[in-house]
Amino acid sequence: MAEEPRAHDPVDTFRQLILAKLKYAVGKDPGNAFGHDWFEAVALAARDHLVDHWEEASLQVERQEQKRVYYLSLEFLIGRLLVDSLSNLGLLDTAREALARLNVDFEQIRNLEPDAALGNGGLGRLAACFMESMATLNIAAHGYGIRYEHGLFRQVLVDGWQQEHTETWLDFGNPWEFERPEVSYSVGFGGSVVNITEPGEVPRHEWQPNEMVRSIAYDTPVVGWRHSSVNTLRLWRARAEEDLQLERFNAGDHFGAVVDVVKAESISRVLYPNDSTEAGLELRLRQEFFFVSASLQDLIKRHLDQHGDIHTLPERVAIQLNDTHPAIAVAELMRLLVDVHRLEWFEAWTLTVATLSYTNHTLLPEALESWPVSLMERLLPRHMQIIYLINAYHIDSLRAKDIHDFDLLRSVSLIEEEHGRRVRMGNLAFLGSHSINGVSALHTELMRKSVFSDFHRLYPQRINNKTNGVTLRRWLYQANPQLTELLVGAVGDELLDSPETVLRKLEPFAAKASFRKQFAAQRQHNKRALAALVQERMGISLDTQAIFDVQVKRIHEYKRQLLNLLHTVALYQAMRNDPTTDWAPRVKIFAGKAAASYHQAKLIIKLANDISRTINVDPTLRGLLKVVFIPNYNVSLAEVIIPAADLSEQISTAGLEASGTSNMKFALNGALTIGTLDGANVEMSEQIGREHMFIFGMTAQQVATRSRRDLGMAAEIAASERLAGAMEAIRSGIFSPDDPNRYAGLIDGLIAHDRFLVCADFQAYWDAQRQVDALWRTPDRWWHSAVLNTARTGWFSSDRTIREYASDIWKVPGIEK
Ligand code: GFP
């Protein structure tokens, strides 16, 4: 029998809604529901609220004819959505209480949600933060990407070695998304280009692909803070044109009958297929073109349905390319405008450049994509023609301006001739965009001087900076409710709506002993939660009074986990040699994934685990030092680790980390940063004050100068007994007695050719770490700095970043910087 709802009790109304979802959508009753059933019921109840606001928001966008922003990204590292959605809807406490009335523990339910790991690291998480900020700021935006059946691999450590396992986030379905089978576009591959001449018409080209793949839309609503607006994340799934070749099937060829299905569906099967093989490389290009083509067809259709005139595209639409992955959009938009919508070439080019803008995220030459011309010609023959034509017109226009410098023309060409002919996607994105932005002040400056220096001379207005940011809703309010409560208690409720300005009001509290005490107490609480997780997952117990010294991010040589490990070993040796010194106790925490084919990074993971295994059981240390490598780093784990950190390691070789975003999350939560003057660390030191961070090491300029010399490190090693000792310990197999030679190559590589200048920065890093110890021993000063870190990080809100994109690049009216 249906229960009577208690009048005007929102908790009870929500409870009823959960029960209705459990019964009618999940098909269970409270008596036989499992945890996951409850999760689904709550998620669906929240989704109902989202949908109401979603409808309102899209009506408003239509009515007000708002300019639309499209964010094209191969990655969206969303993580879990339950708390995010409930919190932005203002229903978190309601849901918690409603479940409690049903005798269900909300904390258990929330942890059952799988992470949507449709991204790799900072780039993908940035896209997720931007989606939330765009909704919060009432910008009419769509995110476009791929609905990978399997997100980033699940990392399993077997004897300390990384193994990649398939990640299965969709096993129980996905309550947040709406499948839209009616929103489907054909995407072609291969085939040939024919010239069509019809009487009375301008001759034109038509691409006749020999393979067609269908894209199906899946929409997820993204809600802003206090449900200010709800935008759409539209992810594409690849399907074959036909699910089965019936004739072949009936002829007994059961596998052959589905071969096209397998080929087509592999496009949206996994994020980052291993591209060290030719097949993997081709699949990656197919993925990029697939989602770009579907998205452009979709947004042009929406534009024409609403405004009816293709010529007004740049007035109504802004398309942001997140890195070079969607750079083929330049050629695809040209193809659609010229071949399909029959615009004249130069008009189409003007519209393309006015509509597109591109964000660069790295200066590492190996990470700037380029595709073999032969592969492009085979897979995208019409696009290759278009790229040649863009290039020819471009070079002609430069010659017309009397620019004949051969080296300059070669460097801005879309085609690289030196290492086998390849299409340079960075150059294509640059040329086809009216705005090219870097993601921190230093990165942008280096972009102007290095990768795009020649382009910058030709187009001095195009490059601009948009320093990254993070959404404070997720990385403060949701990840750290204890701290949020403390802050609200101190500076008031308005913090929640205007954190960028209100956080600064916290500054005077840094001088109050009682506040510092509370600040330290919330950290203890979070450290205990992390320690419990480590105990449960790894069986290692941690001393929560020790400094929690954390480096969590993709494992990459330029991020220099190796420098941190060398310090760990040197500290270990120093503690053993000098047990009477009053060492500050430390827990070194690592987490992160290595790309499947990146052998050196995988070896670094193994080294961290070998070091951990040796140090953690050494009784002479009396527990002063512990090392843990927590497996399978993802957004949810970050939400537990970051609020528990005392020290944040941001130690990349200066000039190589474009921005960093975890650096901002740590500082926001009050961790102190030990870091180089790299990426956004530079602006953080300006906002926070260098005296409240531990800045060390070579500057980008010094790195550039040192790198021009021979990269052998004999002199640096000879000058530091500690460094030599740590390297020798690793090299000689102290941490790998089962295979004493395991790290000989790694260490010899550092001695002979230390590309990332680990050895050259070691001594400065060691000294900075001793300053960390010293500050830790004076808690008043430590917590004073910690409070100031939180107080002065509001500028790194992704709302600020998005406002800058909106006003400078997208020209969205009504959004002031
Ligand atoms: C990349 C860059 C980072 C930058 C992010 C977002 O991140 O420096 O902060 O993009 O712009 F390397 P990863 O994908 O490498 O983590």
C-alpha cells in the first residue's frame, strides 16, 4: 500500500521518489534491494531533478538565442557524479536524510558508483571542471567526446609491476545518461574523391568513402552550482551501419558476418588504444575523426535548425579544440562548408577560423601529434586534399607579403618533410583558429618562443594565455566537507557562492591560534581517512602524525617521480646513518598510471614499490619513514588523497609542465607545495607568496641553457655524496635483491644523459626538503602558511578561467572577466 507523504517535507518527498525509482525503474523492493540497486534509485531520483532544470535551461538558451560554446575533447575525466549532482542541486543533505529514513547509509551507497574514467590526467579532468564551470556561469555549452565502453585501464600491481586490466564502468549501466538513437550521423572513412561537374554549377569535389560508421549520441546533463544552468555532455558511440551481414551469416560465416560491427565498434571501445602498433595508430586517428565529424555535423544541424543561415556560424557558435586531438576539425569543417554547404573556399576559410580556437597543453615535441601523409591519404583522402590546399594558399599568402625565408616557410608548413612526410596537427590547429591559448603564463610565453615562435611572428595577436583552474565545488566542498564547514564558520555562507573573493577573507584567521588548531584538526581527520584506506587496500599502517608527502599524477619522466624517489632513498640512508638526529617523520605517498607502452615509466613504478617494500620493514627507522604506492589512481582516489596531504610535490623540470592542476587542488586544501618554477606554480607563488611554498631548482631559462650542454651528469653526481650514495644503492640492487641489475640501465641512463635534469636539481631539492622538516617542527608557522595557501588560491577557480575564455575567445555576451 502506498504511503501517505508527510506534508511539505522535502526529505520525505525525496524518500518517496527513491522508493518509486527502486520499484519502477530498478524493479526491486527495499526488502530485496542490494547496495547497487539503492545507488541506482538515488541517482535516478537526482536525475529527475536534473531533467527539470535541463529543460528550463535549454528553453532559455533558445529563447534568448544565446551563443553556444562547443568544447571538443577526446577526454572527459568526470569521476563519480552522484555527490556532484546532488550537491549542485542543493539536495545532498536531503538525499542523505531520505536514505537514513530508509535505513540505508549514504556513505556506502556513494562509494558504489564507478568512476567515469574517460580521460587520462590533467587534460581530461580540466575538461570536466570546465563543463561544471560553464553550467555554473550560465554559458550555453555542449561538451563533445567519445563514450568509451572502457575508460582508462584499471591499474593492478603484481609484485610491484603495473598491469593493465580492462576498466568496466558500464557493467551496471549508467544512470546519468540518455541514449539518443535518433541523434545519429554517418561518418565516412577511406574511398576516393570524385570531381563533379554539373551544367550551370561550379565544379565541386565529392568524397565517396568506402566505409561508413554510425555515431549514436548519449547525453549526460551537467548541472552548475545551485542549478544555475544545466548543459549537455554529448558522447558518441560508434555502431556499424548494419548489425549483421545476414547473407554471410546464413552461409555459415558467423564471424565474417559481424566483422564490420567489430571494426566499427572498436572506435568507441577503449580510451587510448596502445598506439605503438600501426593498427593502434590508425584506430587513434579513426577515433579523432569519428567524434569530430559527428560533433560538427550535429552542431551545424542545430545552428541551421535555429538560425537557418550557415554564414552566421561564428556569431552564434564558438568551438574550442582541446589540444590537437580534435585538430582534424579544421579540415572537416572546411569540407562540410565547401563540399556539403557549397560555400566558396575563402568564405568557408574565414568562417572556419572565426569559429575555431585551440588550446595547447604541452610543449614536448613527442606529444605534438602528426600523422603520416600515407595514412591520411588512405583514411581521409578528401581531408588530405583540403590540407594541401590550405597549406598552398597559406604559403602563397606569405610569399605575397614578401616572406621568402625558407626556414620560416618550412617551419609553418602543415607538412613535415624531414622524417617521412607527416601532417602536423599543431600547425593545422594554429592556422585554422583565431585564438591559440596556453594554460599558464609561463607555458604561453614559452609557446611564443618555442613551438609556435614562427607562427607567432606571423600572427602576433593569436596566442593568448588562459591559466587553468579547478572547480572549487568538487575539489573543496565535496572532497573536503570538514574544511568547507570550518571555512564557512569563519567567513560565512557567501563563501559558497563567491569563493574567489571570499576566500581571501580567511587571511586574518591564519594569525589566530585557535583557528590554526581547528585547521590542523580537519587535516588529521582526513589523514585518518586516507590511512584507513591504505590499511584496508594495502595492509600498510601509516602514522598520521607524520608529514603526508604526496606526489599523485601520471607517471612521466618529466614530472620527475624519480627525483622524489632519489630523495626518498637519500633520506632513508641519512636516517639510518644518523639515528640520533631529530628527523621529522614522513610518509611518502605515490599514485599514478603509466601509459601501457611506456616502459621507463613502468620501471619507475616498480622502483617505487621496491623501495617501499624495503623501507617499510626496516626496523632501524622506527617508523620514521614509510613509502606507499597506492594502486589505480583515479578521480575518487584523488578526492581522498588531496584533502589529506601536508606536502604537495610539483617538481617537474622547469619549462615542461604546461600548468598542472593538482598543484591548485592541493594548495586549496591547505597543503604546502614543494615545487619548481614551472607551469602554474609560478602564478601560485605570486598569489600565495613564495615564502609559503618551497620553491627550488633551475628556472626554465636555466634548464634551457643547461640542456644545450652535454647532459652527462658526472660532475653533479661527484659534487653530491648523497646523490651518489642514493644512485649507487638503487644501481647495486639493494632494493631489488631478486634481480640486482634491474635498475642498472635506469641509473646509467641518468649518469650519461639526464634529459630531465633530475641529478642537476637534486641538491636544491634535498635542501628544500630540509626546510620542509624545519617548518614542520614549528607547527605555528606551518599551519599559518597552510591557512594562507587556502585563503589565496581562489584565483585558481575554473570559473575565473572560463570567464576569461568566454570574454576573450568565445565572445559570449554578458560574461565579464
Ligand atoms: C596536461 C598538461 C598539464 C596541464 C593539463 C591541463 O595534463 O600541465 O595542467 O594538461 O591543461 F601536461 P596531463 O594530461 O599531462 O596530466
